[in-house]
Amino acid sequence: MTPVELSRTVLHAVRRAVDAGELSVAVPERAVVTPPGPGGCGDYASNIALQLARPAGQTPQRVAEVLRRRLVGVGGIADVVLTGPGFINISLDEGGGGLVAEVLRAGGRYGHAERVGGAVVRLHCAREVRAVVVGEVVGRLLRAQGVTVRTSAEGVEPRWTDVLGVRVDGGGSASAEVSVNVRPVPVADPDSLLALGRDAGRWALLRPAGHDRVRGGEEGLVQREVNPLFRVRYVHARTRALARNAADLGFAAEPGTLGEAGAGAERVLLAAPATLAALGDHPRVLAAAAEHRAPDRLARHLVAVADAALPLLPGVLPRGGEKPSAAHRARLALAEAVGAVLAGGLSLLGIDAPDHI
């Protein structure tokens, strides 16, 4: 991660804190990052917390702690330590090894939260195909955040279950106990959408925001890069193929430094920062999608992960007479982490993640 990229990452943390209501400030145009001064540590330091403290009406230490929580776990950052009156000291993880290892340990459950207490969230859907599919997936997202959920609908047609695989916990009219009524804009032509089949049909229902209309059509079945769902599933399948090919070559994934030498290194290093940033953002996206009852956020994020990772995949395996090295193992680990995030996200949407395309 370059100083310019790190500056943008710090500004992104400020913006996220402002959006979450943790800071009430105008987001500055830039965040200065410099080598740490006396008493500092890590690779870079920023005094942005001191800069924002007065307009935020908080102490520099409090602002720094808010931003530290937003920076920990971001792709390319190994550690964040606060020193002095509120300096933010950042240690870089150039290979993203820590983040990649975390993703690989969690697998498809990366970004899920531990079960929390509290009342049961009851989701109720109208008797309409989009409402039922969205309600079912919102239930999955909330459960992934540790929330106890019960879903119900005014009715579910058998063909919705047969084609889209949708299921809810109960039926009937809404009760007084209902926490959330799920009512996205209804589908104008359910028959044409059901004709797409389970995966393309679900994607067509879930990718638009709830207040937007669904666009069906056979473009959802196109097996080319113009189709976002195809890109997501294609990149996942490529990561699985890379793991199989690596096994044939006698090596496996191991998080570490991506390396600057060898064929494909430049391609990998150019694409790695955006890929790691997208992986690091995955837990936040899952939490936001659950909080706002918005599966479209997850769908769009999966497209962003796939688009960021696609350019690096040709540089993962050794070429020509190259022998597998630690760098190749680290690149494979990054690719497998991408595959795990895509598979886990598609599973929450109720969509298959094939190993072969």
C-alpha cells in the first residue's frame, strides 16, 4: 500500500465514521500520512484525529479510537496503535497475509458475527415473489450477524419454492409481533423472471435496491462478462481451478508476501490493493446489508470483489520454467480468500457458486 493509497484509506475510515454518526465533521480533502515521529511506531502515522477533534467536539484520543476501529482489519493494514495525544500509527501488511489468513480460517463464514441476545426479529412479507425472496435473504443476513429471526409471508406459491427454492418459517397475515414488513417494489412480470431459473432469477430480484424496479430478461442468462452474476461466479470458479492446478504442481496456499519477482508479479501487485480492500470491507458490508434489510448491498459488493480480483488471477501460478515459491503460495492464498468470500456471499443470497464454468 502506497502513502497515497493509505491516505485514501484513512479518509474512507473518516467517511464511514461520519456516515455511522460516530463523528460529526466535514470529511477533509486529504489525510496526511508520514513516517512516525519520536515515540511513534509502525510504518506511517497520521495526526488526523488532532485535526478533527475540535470540530467533532471530542478529544483527539476519542477521535483516534473511533478511526482505529475503522482501520483495523482493512486489507493491507497489519496493526493500528495510538500514541501521544492522538497520533494514529499504522503498520502495513504488504501481502495482506493477516487478512487473507483470517478469511481462509473462517471460510464462507468470514464476516459473520457471534450470536447476540435480544428479542426475536420477525420479518413478514406480502404474497409477492420479490417480497418473499428478499425477506428470506434478509433473514439469512440477520442470522449471519447472530440475530434470531423468524420469517413469515401472507402466502408462498408452490412454483416460487420449486423454481427459486424460497422458504419461510410460517404463513398467514401479519401479527402484532411483526418487527419488519418486507415490501420491495413488486415484480411486473413474475412469469418471465421465473423463466430465468433459480440463480439468475434470485439475482434479478436481489441485486436492485428495494425501491428500484426489477429488470428481468434473458440478459441474466448471458455467459459473458457483461453479466455481473456471470463475472462473480466465473471468478469463483477460476479460484477453484487455480487451487486444483496448484495441487497438480505440488503446492498449496500459504498467506504471506506476494513477491515482486517472476512472471505475473506486476499484474498481481497492481490488483492486490483493491482486492484486499474489498475483502477487508466484507464484514462491514454484511453488517450493513443486515441492518438496512438490503441484500442489494451484498450483491453489488460481490461484483466489486470479483472485478477487483479478476486481473490478478493470471499471475497466481508459476509460468514456463518457474518453480513454485513462497510468493506463489501467497498469491494462491489471496485467490482462495477471494473464492471463499464470493462463495459465502452467494450462499447468503441463495445462489450456487459452481466450481466449474
